[in-house]
Amino acid sequence: QVQLVESGGGLVQAGGSLRLSCAVSGSMFGINTMGWYRQAPGKQRELVAVVSRTLGSTNYADSVKGRFTISRDNAKNTVYLQMNSLKPEDTAVYSCNAATYAGYAYWGQGTQVTVSS
């Protein structure tokens, strides 16, 4: 059983920074990518950033490129999302995701990020 626990959300002013962490417990066997998604009120969940667990390659949503950085520490089974130059439109519940090579996805419970103007 794989469990994901996020931390690091909160309230920040526009232009500020936050770092989200996602600690993964359980077997990492078969985990291909780890990523962050977000869902704002009234909107669909969208991909923010994803990182390959083995290769370290990354992919970002256009709206966060140049501001957010995803990284992973395989020794700690943890993935991070460094968010800089935050904007009010970044306000959302951010959820950690771990996807297997077979296409199965594990999800964390989510953490609220609120950016005030």
C-alpha cells in the first residue's frame, strides 16, 4: 500500500514563495512518475508539474514555468514543489500524485495554497 502525505501549504501574499513536500510511504516498486496537481474552486484538476522518478526529467504546466520547480529525493521517497512569485490565480488545493508504469495513480489528501493579492 502506497500512501502520500503532503505538507507545506498555507497563506502567502502575491509574490511570495512556498515549498510543498510529499512524503511517500510503502513500496515504491513500479512507481514511474511523481507529480503535483491542483484544483481551484469551480475548475477542473490540472497538472502542475511532474518528475520522472528514475530519469529526473520534468514537465510543467505553461502557467507555472519559470516560477515553480519540482524535485525529488529518492532516498527519502519525497517530492517537492518550490513555488516562487506566487499569484492569486495559483490559489488551489494542491495534491501529490504517484503514477505507476501500469497507469495506476495514488493520491495524497491535498494541501490548500492561498495567495492573497
